[in-house]
Amino acid sequence: MVFLNLLTFGLWGKVGRLAHYAFDAVLISAFLAGMKRSTGLTPSFKKEALTENKDINHWIDKYLGVGEWVMDQSVAIAGSSSWFERKR
């Protein structure tokens, strides 16, 4: 393991940390998507109050869209699984 660490100049630790932060960001985005679906509450990202930069607004929309996609996929997988059942 030390040899691999020397060969990659310690990049595996940095890649692991980056993957951890990315996973946490997706979890937060999915949590916000679930909150939006179950209660109708959404984060108040008013375009004028947050920033006027169109690129940042675009990335915020894409970030929240990832959470929606993760939520859709999770519901689809849980719906097709025998471990979950719908109760209304």
C-alpha cells in the first residue's frame, strides 16, 4: 500500500476525499428534492438575491436537478423491489 501511495503521489487519498464530498453533495440535493416532494417546501434561491451570474444560477439548477433525478431513481428502484410496498 505504501508503494502504491508513492507511485500515485498520494492521489488515492485525495480521490477518496473528493468522492466523499461528491456523495455528500448528492445526498443533500436528494434530501432537498424529497422535502420538496413531500411538503412542497423548496429552498428560496431567488435569482436576484443569490447572484446575477447566469452561470452560477445554471449550476444551482443542475445541482438541484441531480437531487430530483436521484430521488426519481430511488423511488423507481424501491417501487420495483419486493422489500417495499405502497400504503396510501
